Amino acid sequence: MILGKKMKYDLSCIGSALVDITFEIDESFAEKNNSRGIPKGAMTLIEKDDQNSIIEELVNLGKKSHRACGGSATNSIVAASLFGSNCYMSCIVNDDDNGRFYLDDLSSNGVDHVSDLYESDLPSGQCLVMVSEDAERTMCTNLGVNVNFSSENVDEEIIKNSDYLFIEGYLIASPDGYDSIKKAITMAVKHKTKIALSLSDAFIVNSFEKELKELTKDKCNLIFCNEAEAKEFSHANNQTDIFDYFKNYTANLLITKGSQGCVGYSEDKIIIVPGFEVVAIDTNGAGDMFAGAVLSELIKQKNLEEAAKFGCFSASKIVQNSGPRLAKEEYAKIMESFSSY
């Protein structure tokens, strides 16, 4: 069953449905994570029992947690929705507390979705987010029922009736992720729906490089990535070499550089957007906000450089707060304040 299905969407998305459980940690805990194979600042796939064990450890240390609807693509599409785009999310969740919480959150943020709850022995996906004192976020993700996401969950009609399809690279880590992404891209090309892809994490690029390149060669309209992901994907360090390599895969590229803003290209035009100087307390969700903001501006027919400026401005707002999202009313304030720049 589709909840509130519209005839036309600005943006549709396929990705993992996750609920974020966020804790603040100190450097000693970050070092302890590193010793058990959880590198600081990265995303690590983890078994549910191991995730629960770390959460219990943090609770026993007196740490307080915050729960929020998350997942990289989800954060991006919610941002796009709150910036005025009509959006649809293709995902699966179990009939449990986190699953119901996730779907209610999508609905409350104006994002349409499949409303059926998936019956499985696996729980809904959950991401343990640990924010260290330098605002870096370390993520331990248990995909849960997301591992059952398959090409059957890819809706051709939704893609056909969307201006953009947004795909998160994280999805390829699921057992049927390759086939799901392949079907979505095939449908998008067939119906002339523009394709935007986030590489998601250097770990994902390193682990699934061959698959990602097979799926995306000459098909993407826009790729989002950070510096580490760009270097991993291109096996290059020089900006010119990185750009030349990516042109085999996408007509447009944006590489985020944290507080330094972003660089990229739009066909033959080089894009350099400086960052906005702020005091960051939590970088969780900054890249997701950036992507959602950029896509929302492209949907409004802005060029990529203009969209990237809005993306950097929006990301500078999210890092000043804890968690991957802002309060709903803040998105309208961002649009209003950006109009004065």
C-alpha cells in the first residue's frame, strides 16, 4: 500500500531505513572503539548483539542518548521535502517500535512512502552514532531488515513519475543491493529520470568499488562524495585527475570538504564554493543535509553552483546542532536567511 501517493514527484529515493541512537563520547572511548575495529569517523557494519553491547556500555557510563529517524538517504530526502520538494522514499522496516517510529517520522515530514510494515525475524535497522569532542561522528550500523530490501521494492511507476532518483551508496552493502540499484538505474534511464548518487562512505567505495563502477558508468547526472570517497573511487589525489576520472561516470560532481566547502564540476565548468565559518559541535548529517539542499535547488531549476552554495550554507547550520536533523521550522529559516546572501 502506498501512503498518499502523488501523480508526480520531484525526488524519489531508494535507501536503508535506519533509526539513529546518538551518544556523545570522549577521546578515550573513541580510542577503545578503534581497538575493537571501529575506526573513528567511519561507518562500520555491526551485528545487533555487538551494537547492543556498546549501547549498554555507554548507558552504564551515564551517557544520555537521543533517538531520531535516520539513514543517509532519509536525512537527505527529508531535508529536500522541508525545503519544498515533493518526495518519495522506497524502504522497508519491521513491525516494531523503531519501524513505526521511522514511518511516522517520514509522514510528519511530508515524505510519501510504502506504508506496509515488513514481517521478519530481523529488527528494523538501527545506527549507533557516537559523536566525539571534535564533532566527528563514528557510526556502527546494524542493517536489520534492510538486508531484505530487493529489486521487488523498486517501484517503476514512482521512478517514472519522478524528476530525480537519488540513490545512497550504502544500499549496495545489502545482499540484493546491486540488483536493486541496477533495476532503479535501468528504470530511470528508460524514463529519462535524472540520477543522483551518494558514494556514502570510503568503506563502501573500497568494498564495492567494482560494483559501483559497473552500475554508474556513463549513467549518473550527479555524484556526491567527500574527499576520502573521491580519492578512493578515482585512485587519484590531484583534483584535476580526480575530476577527469569521474567524468567517465557522471556529468556533474560535488566533493564536500567539511568546513572548507565543496569543489566539483558541472560538465566543463569548475565549481569552487567556500565554506561558511561556524563552530561545529556535531558533523552527523552534514553531508546528507548538503545533498538534500542541493537537490532541492536543482529541482527549482537553479544551476549546480548556486545549488552547491545553498548546500554548504545548509550544512553549516546542521553542524551547529546535535543530531542529523533540525527542527522543522529551521528549514524555512535557512531558506529565508540564505536569500539575503
